[in-house]
Amino acid sequence: MSRETLSVRGLTVALGTRTVIRDLDLELRRGDAIAVVGPSGAGKSALLRALVGLEPGISGSLRFGGRELVGAPTEAWRPLRRRVQLCWQDPLAALHPQLPVAALIDEARLLTGLPRWHAEAPELHALLRRVALDPALARRSPGSLSGGQRQRVALARALAAEPAILLADEITSALDRPVAWALIDLLRELRGDGLGLLMVTHDLSLLPGTVDQVLVLAAGEVVERSPVRELIAAPQHPVSRALRAAVPRLP
Amino acid sequence: MAFAQGWHECSIFVTSVWARRDQTFVTAPSQTRVAQPECRFTGALCCTYHRRVQVLGLGCALNSRSLLADIDLELVDGPLALLGPSGAGKSLALRCMLGLAPPRSTVRGELVLKDGRRARLDDLRTVAGLRGRGLCLLPQDAGPSLDPVRRVEAQLRELLRVHDNRDDSPASLLVQVGVVEELLRRYPHQLSGGQAQRVALALALACRPALLLADEPSSALDTIAQAQLVDTLRVSCAARSTELVFVTHDLALAARLCVRAVVLDVGRVVEAGPLAGLIAAPAHPVTQALVAAARRADALFVDVLETRS
């Protein structure tokens, strides 16, 4: 097993008395790409939070680099926190509203112990261009950006930490289609360079060519696990069929 | 301070939360309270139907920089799609119509409602009086616009009372927007994104607005909830003769709901007309990019389906 494999066996996540994820298995190596789809309330975001240790009520097994993390002390999570980055669904809540974009991204470098980037660093500007943002935005604060721009700042921040695995929670849903495709192309490219990708989405149309496997989650359980083309061509479970049928098509 | 005691305190609270989160109001009851008598809507929208809802010459400038210019919207044949890339000014246009333009900006333009009432958009008191029964916003992210410390039922009941709506009940509104009645007992933090979005729609419907402004209401939802929300919007707006402006960047989704569309780019209308025509023959580069991106998603589906069969 590679040093940076995220391996989950029988993961159960409880929020208070409610079980939001039940008995989930998942293995994500560098270069893998898996999508988690499902209706709202299925537990998709809770799964991602659990994978980075933000849900206290987890049981089962969660290993990163071979080390068991369920029940382990906080220090044991550090390698995972450094190498697995979560890009949040709601960037306004995830980004400090008063820091300029450059400082937000630099902070991710600081926290992961990487060489710092000052506001004019060419690497910073190159990263902003990669997420289809104008480098001139580096001096602005998230509050003055549009929702789509904030989402891309959140992605840039996650990527600035040079993760082995990226957990992306609905990162394209606030974006207009041309920009969404630009980010999907970027994720495909990063995956080619060895990034492991777990993306939560509800948009099946973005998946072919981007991920290999799709997990369909409904009420906290995996109801279908198929290669993406199979899922689109012949969805088995009623929830998968509903997701497939709900994709808006051009007239 | 006990927020649950009356709508007045509650709306002050919500206002302060929203001001901080750069969010706008859905249906803050205090706004209807400051309404001037001449711009109040009376009873159950007994409109004359020969008029159309129109926005004429909407413009917005901040520090002498023009953010929006000469935007005309006319609601004919049902919901109107307002399309454009991010940063095109779609949300800003809605905020200007609601009288919630950024501080220190100057707004121009006029709003004409079906019953013939006109409001100059720079007259904030008049526009504030229209919010609620005249205009309602369904925001992109409903979460922050719900009162976090009160149950869904109390929030719905309050709006029904404030807007003197005796035709609907909290339960019937939830059924209409397609969620289970048990959500009445929940607090906003106990709702998923899709549920919160539909509760926000129920709140908007409780006001019986003449014009509903939906700001990408479905972009945070899964495709199933998205399709359901769009269908709910179509049915409930038609049933209540509420006009709808649907802001989106998803052409395929717009096509599910709207017949006509206006495409914005950098604060100007670049193309307008029937949506089917825009999709078949986009003239402006911005429209072409939107159509190309939608086609790319569509082509993948066609490809998968054809290689299988």
C-alpha cells in the first residue's frame, strides 16, 4: 500500500443520535478519482468532513498511510490534515472575510510548512491563473468577490497546500458552465500528475472522463458503486436512475 | 434579547446578520412595515392582466464607474431567464430591483408591475414598500437568510400573518414546495441545502409576490432537487400568477423553465429573445460560450449512450 492512501472500512458517522453514514468502504490512492453523488441530505458533505477528522462521532476504520486514525489522538491526524485538503462547498464560510486572497493562499502554505508565497510571487499568480482567476484579484478580500470567484479562491487555497488527495465538495455548482469546465479540466490535469481526487457533486454530466468510479449515496448508505459510464448508461438503483433522469439536457 | 417574541425584533436580528454576510433579504417583515400607503398592495393581487411586469432602463453606477447600464426586462410568456457568466451583473441587477444596491451606488430605472404600479428604483422607500407582496427574492444560498433561532413553522406563520395571507398554511406551503411537513418542527441548521432552499421558496410564496426574483436558487442543489425545484417554481408561480425572473448560468436548466431569456455580460444586455433561438443560433460570443459549455455536457451523455447501444 502506498504511503498516501486513504483507506476506509466500515465507516459509520453519527451526528448526535442520528447516523448519517453507515458502513462505508472506500479506498483512494494518488491518481485515483472517485465521485460521490446523491440527493441532498444523503450525507455527502458529512462523509468529507469525517474523512478529514471533523466529525467526532466516527467509528469503523479510517487509515491514512497505513495508520489507523479512528480513536487516535489529534496529533495522529496531522499527516492527513497536511496531505489531504478539503475544498468546502460554502467558500464564504470557509474563507476569512477580511484577509486578501494572497494572504489566504499564503496561510495554507504556512500551515502546511511549505515555502511562503508573498503577494507578488509568480507561483501565486500562476496558481490563480490555473483556477481561471485574474491575478489582480490577489489583493482583494473574499467579501468583494463574486460567489464563483470565491469558490475558485477556495480551490486555489486547497491546491496551494500541494495535497496528495483533494476532497472537493460541490466545487463547480456555484460556477457558470464555461468556468466549471475550466476547473474540471484543471482537476483532470492534476489527477494526471498524481493527485487523488474525491469529488462530491450532483452533476453527473461533469463526471465522464473526470472520474473512474462513482459511489451513489442515499440516506447514508452506498446504494450503487459503478464505473461512471455504466452508471450513466445503465443506472441500477432507483436513486441512481433519478439522478440520471434529472440531468438537464438542451432542447 | 429574546428573538422569538415578535417579528419586529426578529427582523432587526436578521438584518444585522445579513448585512454582515453580504446577503440580501428574502422577506424581512420589517420592510413591509415601512411601506408607504400608496405603494402597498391590496388584498389578493387583483391585478389587471393587460399589463406586463417590466423593468425599464435599469442602471447602476458606483464611484462614477458603471456597473449596469440600460437593462430592460419584460415578462412575456412566463418566466424570464437572466443568463450570463459570473460577474456579469445578474445578482446585482436583482439587488437593484429590490432596492438593495451596494452602499453609495446610484441606481436608475423604473419597475412596472402588472397592476400598473410604477416605482422608480432610486426611490428606496417606494421600492422597500414593494418588497414582500410586490417583489420577493429567492436567494442563491437560503441558509443565511433563515432565522437561525426559530423553527420553520414560526417563520412561515409570521410571514402569513404579516402579509395577511389566509389562503395558505405553513403545512400547505411546505407541501407545495415538495418537502415533508415534519420540517415544520426543525430549525434551519437541521435542514439540508435542498430543504433550506425549498423552505425559502415557501417563505417567498407566503408573501404572494407579484414578481419573484430567483437568484440561482438551484445551483447548490443536487440534480434531483434541482429538477424538482424548477418544476415547483413553474407550477407554483403559474398557479399564483406570480411572474418569475430566473437567474442562472445553466442553459439547460433555464430551458426547462423559461421561454425567453436575456443574456448579460459586464453589466449590459448582449442578447435577448426566445431561449430556443438563442440556443440554436447564439450571436454574441458570451452566449456562444454558454451554449458551447452546455453542449459539451450534453455531448458526453450522447456519447456514453451511443457507445453502449
